[in-house]
Amino acid sequence: DDRGVKAGDAGKRLRLEVLRSKPSLLMILAYAAHMWEQYGMRAWMAAFLTMSLLESGYDKGKAAGLGASLTAIIVAAGGFSTCIAGVLSDRMGRTRTASTIMIISAVFSLGFGWLLGLPPILLVLVGIAYSFFVVAETPVLSAGLTELAPPHAVGAAMGFQTLIGFIAAAASPTVFGWVLDWTNPGQSGAPTNWVWAFLILGLGALVGPMALSIVRRLPESDRMGAGKG
């Protein structure tokens, strides 16, 4: 009937409006970059710690068990950062806060593979700092998108963000594994393949600050963070 046709037309307009919103699409791209790094790091942290412990002289069983336990500590520690990032974004602005955090987390990704074989306590301390920053900008990016999206299309915008974000999150661990195998020099415990794999996470994360720098220059950015952008 006419009501069904009108509802369908309205749904199409909402979807197209979100896709035509440049600031919204850039925020979604930044979110995808964040998810790429976060889920690649989390998916492979236990394997990396296990390999590192093997390099330090632990037997396979103890290395696997301790690697999993340390990963749980590292991942849990990151949960405290989101509240801090949210408060900072209210004061500094969404794009500046998220960009700063993503650059710091990218630096951790670019360097983390070099830490293979270091003492476990050092790995955990660096891993906690890494986890703290890799997850921190999650609510900042989501809040920014709700402020940028057309008021009557916020639901559609958040839906697209979730879709694109989790596609990136699903692809990242797979690409990490491909890079790990592709760069494997055939020597047990050689760290270079881990360096390259974590490098891929860091390079992907840097897409976020680049997208946010464009958002910051758009007039629509005044809608975010009470005009702070």
C-alpha cells in the first residue's frame, strides 16, 4: 500500500543522506581504523606473548598458559581509559582527543613487535599502556558521529559505523596472520615477522587521525563537543 511505499522511500532517503554526509563518513572511517588496530592487537596478543615467553626459556605449556593470563590482564586494563578519553574530549574536542590517542596507540603498534623475548614484566607494562590507548577513543568517535549525523538519521549512521567497524575488526586479525606467514624468514623465534605484522596495525590506525584532520576543517565540526570540534 501507499504507507509501505512511503516508508520504503523514507528509509532509502535516510540511508542515502548518511552516505552523502562527508563528516559522518570520515568519522566512520576513523572508527574503522580504530577497530582494525584494536581487534588485530587483541586477537594476536596471546600468541605474541606465548612466543615471547618461549624465547625467554619457558616450556610450551607454561608459556601458553601464562601468555593467555597476561593477555587477559592487558585487555582488561584498557577498559579504564574510555571514561578518561570521554572527559578529555569534552574539554579538548572530539577530533583532537581521538587523533592524539590514535597516534599514540599507532606508535605502540609500530614498535610492539620488537619487544619479542623481553622479560614478561616489561611486556605486561608496555602491553597495558598499549591496551590503554588502543581502546580509549571508542566512545569519542561514537559520540562525535551522533553529533555530526543528521538528527533524523542518527540510527542509520550508527548502524553503518557498526557494520564498517566490525568488517575492519574481522579482517584485521586475518591480514595480521597473512603478514606473519608472508614475512616468516623460516627461523624459529625470529622477531622480524612480528614487527611487520604489528606494523600493519599501526599503519591502519594512522588512517584515523588523517580522516579526523579533515573533519576538523569542515564547518560541520562545530556541532561536536559544544563547538570544540
